[in-house]
Amino acid sequence: MTTTAPARPRDFTDPRIPNRDECVLRYLVDRWAVERADKTHVIFEDGEEWSFADVRRLVRAKAAGLRKLGVKQGDFVAAWLPSGRDALLAFYAINYLGAVFVPFNTAYRGNLLAHVLANSGASLMVVHPDLVGRLPEVDCAELRQLVVTTQGAVPDIGLPVTRFDDLEGDDVGELDRPIQPWDIQSIIYTSGTTGPSKGVLSSYLHMFSNAGPESWPMVGEDDRYMCVAPIFHIGGMGPPFVMLARGASVAVIETFSTDRFWDIARKTQSTMVFLLGVMATFLMKQPPSPDDRTHGVRKAFMVPLTDDAPAFTERFGIDIYTIFNMTEISSPIVSEANPVKRGTCGKVRPYVEVRLVDANDCEVPVGAIGEMLVRTDRPWAMNSGYNRNPEATAKAWANGWFHTGDAFRRDEDGYYYFVDRVKDAIRRRGENISSFEVEVEVCAHPHVRECAAIAVPSEFSEDEVMVIVAPVPGCTIDVEHLASFLIEKMPYFMVPRYIRILDELPKTPSAKVLKADLRQEGITADTWDREKAGMRVRREVFSG
């Protein structure tokens, strides 16, 4: 006979606010350690597993150790760590105390490191020993204590050092007050492609709403989410939390590997994955194998949704979903399984409002391109601003809507389509061109691994289209062949005039292409000019 557990008394009269033990990390850890003690919550690449009971025991011990060092509820604690056991334990232990988890990208150094360190205001940092040597490069005036993970020599930089392995204890102490859903859980730093990185203030309710039941209904408590994104990225920090909220499990993988991806999925018995950027392209360009379907993955988010999505489903036996999200918002656009509309991001999910507007925040008609603005019905379900940056907060939240900086269009059926970052749009000979759509077409060439499309000045007026491409390992790119390939696939006005080949595209520490740098470099000596090579594209003229 099936029995139903009695409903929990509600903490809040507002039905839009979940109970604390549904969305606050400390109470989730305690709850599942009782209700699902033996169920696996996390599995690592080497096969080690932690049950919910294990997680609570380990987290409370580290939290007690941090408390001995003076960490209090509401403190900002920096974590400068690669993904793995220590990073996950630090994340959970910091939040268990009601402190704020502030992860730093492991590629930070110099001015960027100085900026985020000062902006965070953290006085204690949990850090990998290999990164400590970068700290003397910057002003560490606010830092008072280092907690260093793993064994090995640690450079003396004049700060007290405690080993993470030595953080133990039984007394986690009493909270000053209950941790509330609207309390700040984390600060995640944005990429900073056009300026200094901004620290996004996220509440527990923001993290919960990001991938909770309303936004990701396709994810269940029996799923195991294979997380390959770094812990300092919303794509790496979010999955453990959202699976914790469901009483479900996560496979924490240190980094994405094309060659080992499916082997790791099998070993960890993962059921769902998130394929961001070129991951899906890399997997599709691997040679077909008899083992392509011998895995347990049944669901995948593909962002962006490529033309290869149906072929990906057919080859690997996986239902594909797509989504539009940012660190600052909470998955406002989500698709159904295996969307058939080419290039869509999906439709507006429940409890979210979306507008597409012009430069004056006035709504544009259906089919027209406008910047996406978002707001939610649930309080605290989006970012709480940018840390120590009131000007950026006010600008982003102008007129009571969050301005994404992304240009979209909407069709008559309510499907949304990403067009471009507003600042990356290209205008050539009277036509507006999406750099994103150019990149999709270029990446369809079998020898192209990744691409960035940018505007460069034309000798006539407006812009010319330039693409910077990197080859698939082991392949070379013939520029004339690529140009011919694109002429057959693209409208005449979108065909790139300039092509430049690099081994790797320049990226931010969070792996976003630095288009601003590429635009500044412009047309370089190694750039190929299609028109100078005699490959001109003429506009087709049709008569009635």
C-alpha cells in the first residue's frame, strides 16, 4: 500500500515562498540526512560516493572547523578552488553556517584577481596551494586567513594558514537567527567581457528558482545530474544545489572531456547532462561508435540548440531540451522535449514575465528584434543586485525589469529566438546581422571547432563581417573552401568577407570568447579577404 507523507506546516503565508527545508541549504542537508540517509547524493569521477548521511557528517565537521576560525552567519567567504571534493565541501559548509559562498575563477590573477578580491570583501579564503603564489601580485589587505586544501608546500605570504584537512569539529554552534530563503547564498562573478566583472548577489530562493520544479519540471528526484562545469560558474555551482533541493544526486566531474565524456557518464550512472556552447558539437564530431547509446543518459540541455539536435538525439538516444538563462535570472525561457523549431530557446515558463523592447524600453511587435527584459512573480527569484556596485544594479533594473543585454525575437506561437548580445550586433549594407547566426553556420563546417563573428569597419559605410575560427584537432581549415561552403548556405549579406584562423579563440576565465579583444585587433596581417581573393557574392535580383 502506498502512503503519502503528511504535508509540512508552511513557514510562510505567501504561497510563492517555499519552506526553508525546501530551498535553504542547511535545512536541506539536515532534512535528507533523516529522510533519505542512505541515498547517494554525490558521486565523483573515481567512483567514490557520499550518501546524504555522509554529506551531513562531512559538512558539519568542516562547518565547525570554519566556525573555530571565526566564520559567522552573513560573512562573505572566498573559495578559490577547482571542482571536486574540497570545493563541494567548502560550498556546503560555508552555507551551512549561513555565510555567503564566493567562488573565484581559478584562472584569475593580476588586476582581475585584485578586483574580485576587493569587491568580495572576504577576510577568509579557502584556496588550492598552487594558487597561493598569485596572491602577492595583488593587494590582499582585507584577507586575514587562508585555508589551504590538499598537501604540499605553501608560499609564505604573511597570512595565517590552516589546512582544510584539519578543519574538524563537533560544535557548529547556534545560528543568530534562522536562515531565510531571501538571505544571500552566493556571489558569482560574471565574465566581464566588456568591463570589470560584476558580483551577482544570489539568494537561496534565486538558486532554487533557477532550476526548481517550475523552471525545470523535466528533472526528477531519481535523476543524477552529471556536472562538468567549474564550481565558480553558475553551471557548476547550481547543479549540486538544485539536485540537493530535490533529494537527488549529482556526479561532480572536474572538467569536460570530449574523449571521456560517455565513459564517465556510464561509470557515474548519470541520467542527464548540460551541453553548453560547443560541447554538443565536439561530441557530434567524434567518430561514430557502437557504444554511442550504451549509457544511461536520457535527457540533456543543449544551449544553444543547434541544427544537429535531431541527429544528436538519433545518434545518442537522448531527449534534448534547450533554455535561456543567465547568472542573474532564473531560467525564464525553457523548451519542451526535442523542439522542432529551428534555433528556438523555448517559451516563457510559468511565474515569469518577459518583454522585448527597444532602446527606450518600449515593447516591439511580434517578429521584431528587441532586448529581453525579465521579472518574476515570486519575490527574490532573481538576483539581488551586484555586490558593491549600485550604479550597475540600478542600470540593470531600470523601470522595474531586469535588462539582460540580449536581443531576441518572438514568433506568433510564443517561441523565443536569441539573436545576439545587443553590443555584438552587426549591420551591413542596410541589413541587421546576428553574429550568433553567423557562428552557427560557420560551425556547421566539419573542420571548424569554434567561431566568433564580429563587425569590422567597411571602406564604404556600416560594417563588414569577419569570422575568427579555430579548427577541429587534427584538421586544417581551407579558407576558400570555407567561404564556398558559406556562400551556399547563407544569405549574400551575411557571408563573411574576412576570415582569420587561430588555434584557440581568446576567452575570459569563464570560457566566454573575448569579442571585445578581437574587435580591437580587427583586420590583422594574417586575415584572409574574400573580395581581394576574387570571391564576390552578388545579390540575387528577382522579377515579378
